[in-house]
Amino acid sequence: QVHLVESGGGLVQTGGSLRLSCAASGNISRINTMGWYRQAPGRQRELVAAITNGAYTTYADSVKGRFTISRDNAKNTVYLQMNSLKPEDTAVYYCNLADALGPRYYWGQGTQVTVSS
């Protein structure tokens, strides 16, 4: 069983910053991709950013230059540094782990990020 535990969400003003963390535990192979998705009310869940175990990263166009994803492989933890936040970044942010073994996919419980104007 694999568990993902997220932290770091909250309320921030426009232009502010937040850092999300997601720690994975359980039976995880070394070859995996960890990422962050978000879902705003009435909208589909979308990819925000992802990073492979080899540190290859990908970002949604809407967050490029503002968000930075990183990971600590020894801790099976992924981080999302969010700067210059905008009201349109308001959403529930979900951590995701895609394990090449299987493949298997896991989700965290979600953390709310609210950006006030």
C-alpha cells in the first residue's frame, strides 16, 4: 500500500507564495514520476507540474516561471514552490505518484490553496 500525505496549502493574497509538500510512503519503485494536479470548482482536474525520479520536469503553461517543482528521492517527497500567486490559482491541489512498476497510480487527499484578490 502506498500513502501520499500533503501539506502546505492555505490562504494567501495575490502575489504571495506558498510551498506544498507531499511525502510518499509504502512500496514504491525507484522509477516513478511525482506531480501536482489541481481542480477548481466546476473544472476538470489538470496537471500543474511533474518531475521524474531523474529530475525531468514539466509544467502547465499557466504556471511556467512562477511555480517550481522539486523532489528529494531519499525521502520520497515532492515539493511545489508557488510564487506570484494569482486568484486563478485557487483550487484543491492533489499530489500524484505514477509508479513505473505496474504501472500504478496513487493520489493524495488534496490540499486547498486559496488566493485572494
